[in-house]
Amino acid sequence: MKSLSRTAWLRLARWTIFGTLGCVLFSVGFTYIAFKDAAGELLHLILLVAVILPILLAGPLFFYLSLKLRELAIVNHKLAIAASTDSMTGCLNRGAFAEKVERYFHTSPPKGSKLSRGALLVVDADHFKSINDRFGHSEGDEALQLIAAVISACVREGDVVGRLGGEEFGIFLPGATPVNAVDVAERMRRAVADTRFTPGGHMHALSISVGGAVFDAPSTFAELYRIADRFLYVAKEGGRNRVELSPLPHGGGLEQRQGYLQ
């Protein structure tokens, strides 16, 4: 109970007061109808009892029920967060990330408006298996946490970050132009390369490859992921530690795929 905010306490008080008041009004109304023919002094006494009893009984009951409902809402909220969050990195898990992207397209503005465009980036840690093989899985987990923290620090307000599985992350950039997408991807790539990672007290360089799909019309997560994953493969084949973005489907923005080397 001590963890409840002032707003929550006020909400509990309102439920208790108005719930109790409703019980009092019902009790007085019913009692008056049932005993309206009683003598005046007796009627007043009966009505007084009809007021006091609901206050004594309903007040504590409403407070208790309101408190329990509030606690249940908090627990449900925490469960919802846990169900949608990757426990290791704190990013959205794949299911929650894909749902966010799909929801955007179901509620996005008509084609031609600023928010009808955007990009999906797929980020993969380079040579990650060698980290696990050389230093152990605990150090590999630390590397993933570092990369996730760097990615989250590099995105814009309103962007969505998720862990798609293993060492792969997704970044959804609603409203982004191709130039914006390249800027975010390059900022992440450089920041990861500059990250200090010292497994076992020894410096070990980290790097990421990024593939991206840009759009200027409604799409789906599956389609954007398919395109971004294909360009991620191009980045890997091109030497890793680089960014590869698709052109816009209708030829707008980037006229050709662009690769960026460190």
C-alpha cells in the first residue's frame, strides 16, 4: 500500500466515498419506503440506523475491494510488460515488436502524409558466436546487453526497439525518411564500434551489420523483415560492420542501394 501514488490514493478515496454514498442513499430510500408509516420519532431512529450501518459496513468493504482491484491492475500491468519484454536486454520481444509494427500500419495516416513513411532496420552482432566460444555465454550475454543499450540510446523518440532472437535486433522508425534511417543506422554502427567491451579483462571489438527496408506506403512486418533481412545478408557479405538499405519501392528517396563502411 505504501507504494501507491497520491493519484492512486485519491482514486481509492473516490471509489470508497461514492460507493458508500450510493449504499447510504439506497438504504435510506428503501427504509423510508418500508417504514414511512411509522411514528415520527421511530422513523427518524430507523433512518439514522439506515445511514450508520452502510457507512460502517460498506465503507471498509469498498475501500478493501478498491485496494485489491488496484493491486490486481498493477500486477496485470507488470505481467503484460513481462510478457512483451525480453528479460535479458529489456527490449521488446519479437512478438511484441511485430505487433507494434502491425498496429502502426493499421492506424497509420493515408499515403502521402509524413507518418506514412518509415523504415525497419534489422541489426545483427558480427562474429557473435566467436564471443560465446572464446569467452563463454555469460560474456556473450553482457555483449548483447551492451549492444542493446547502445541501440536504445541511438534511436529517436518514438522509435521502437526489439530483440528478434539470438543476436538480432529490430528497430522500427515510423515517419523516417531514407536519410533519417541511414543516420540512425550509422549512429548505431559507430557507437557499437566505440563501445568498450572487456571480457576477462581483455579488450574485444564489437561491431554490427545493419540491413534496412524503407517504405512510403502501408506494409506488413513480415514483408519489411524479409526485405531488411535480405539487405542484412548483403551487409554481411560486403564485409560486415556496415549498413545496407533498400531503395523505396517506387524509386523515391534512395535511387540505389547504398553501403556504408567504417
